[in-house]
Amino acid sequence: MTIRYNPPTGWPQLGRPFHHGVVEPEGRVLHMTGQVAWDHDGNVIGKGDCETQARQCFDNVENILKAVGGRLDDIVSLTVFYLDPADMLAIQKVRAERIQLAHGPISILIQAAGLIAPDLLVEVAPIAVIPEDRFHEPKY
């Protein structure tokens, strides 16, 4: 079982879906490459709209997880790269919609000077632990 915790000496979550510490459960650790707002044809979804791009990032992550029996609640660590601090509210909104507060991973937010392509505004790089009873090899 995953143990997610916030010590009383830590700073407050303020309703955001993250925890200060996560102890990984037994299972298969899945490291994912950074996910951006590209669709399966490599087209940028939501040019100029960080909220739409964040949704596409999480859709991509969810598809990777589903391929091996995982779900977004299995994420134990999430690194988010973003360009504009003004977009943080949109990123946090989408994250709160997609990740339940009780299942929040540890989180790292990094303001970047740029991403792999000029139209991209946000990138998420998660690590998940898929429980053995749900894990299966990807089928192609």
C-alpha cells in the first residue's frame, strides 16, 4: 500500500493534490518520458492555451498508464516544467481535476526557459508504481 503523508512541520497543501512524502508500495515502477501536448500524430494541441495543453499532457500520461494496468492515482512523483508563472493556476486546476487529493504524488515544479518545441507551454514527467495485481505487459 502506498503511504502518502504530510508531517505537521511541513508547509500546507492548501487543497492542492500533492504530499510531502510518498513511500512506494510493492509493484512495478514505471518511469515515463516527459509528456507534452502532442497528439498521436505529433500535432500540438492547444497552441497558446496552457490549460488545454495540460489536459493533453495528462491524457497522454493516462494512456501510458492504462497500457500496463495503471491509473493516475498510481503516480508517486510528478515533475512539471512550465514557461510562464501566470500559467500555474491553469496547470494546478487541471492537475486537481485529474489527480485526487488523497492520491497526490510528491511534486516538483520547474520554470523552464523553453521546451522541446516553441508552441509547447507545459511538460509533465511522472513516475508511477503499478500494483502487481493490476500490472500487465503492454499489448501492441
